[in-house]
Amino acid sequence: MNSICPTFTTISDVAAVTAAPFHLYSHMHIGDGNCFYRALAFRYFQYIRKDAKRLEKARLVAQGHKDLLFQAGFEEFAFVDFYDEYMSVLNQLHSTEGLLGLLNLDEAQQVAVMENAPEDHDLWLVLSDLMLSNAVVVHLRFITSAHLKANADMYLPFMDDGYTMEMFCNQFVEAMDRYD
């Protein structure tokens, strides 16, 4: 079975990522139907950026995302821009200056953010930027879809209404701005 996130090798790894109180991530809620993926990205990036080994492992795993997407039948033109933006964020997690550089802020704005902001505010700003946030969310949706398709036999017994995995992923996983 393909693992899309082998960083989590034990249940305690998963618990460390998910145990934070919900209110800490409620600011990721915009009401556009993408809040789950945005909050997941925020917490995942927040978790891996604090440890150089985790960050490097996450980069290596993400480099395999293209192969996973190809195997799931995605065309490169459909995912490459989202993948590139995801990798840009991932590659800049080690530094506030790098993350803020993705936002095209002027020097005064960057200094103000770095001097007055709480921890991880740079990451919050990146995931509040509509273009970057949507790119990260689409990439995560595509990776989720690829994983479901690769492991369809495991998930199909839980589906209602005669959906195939392809239909389910197209309608509920890959589609942006869904509220159901």
C-alpha cells in the first residue's frame, strides 16, 4: 500500500499532530468548503517545520507525489502548478523570510510581520493568501484522491449510492468549494 505520509509511523506521531485544541486552528475557517484541507495543511506544516529531520522527510515524500498522481491517472498539466506551489511552501518552511517571500510583501511589511507576529503567523499569512492556499488545498485534494483510488478496495465498502471510486473522488474529493 502506498503511504502518502510516512512521517507518521506510530499512533503517537498522529496524536502529536492532531492533539492541539481546535480553537487554535479555527482561523483557517473561511467558509469556502476547503477549511479541512487548509487546517490540515497549517497543522502539518507547523508540525514538520519544527524539526529538520521531519521537514527533510516530508520533502522526500512530497517528491514522490508526482508518481502517485501519475499512477492515479492525473495528467501532469492538471496538477503540476499546484504541486510546484506546494513544494514552494514546503521548501520555505525553514525560514520566516522564505515564507514571506512567497507573498510578495515589501521589506517594511516583512519586518513588521517578523517583529510583531506570534509564532507561525508567517505560515498563517501564507495559508490566508487565496492563490497559495488554494494551490496547497488542490494539491492535498489530488493526493487524497490518488490515495483513495490506489486503495479503492479498502474504501469502497463504505460508499453508498453506487458510487465508483472515480465518481466519488471527482464529485467530493477533487472538487473545490464544496460545502457538503
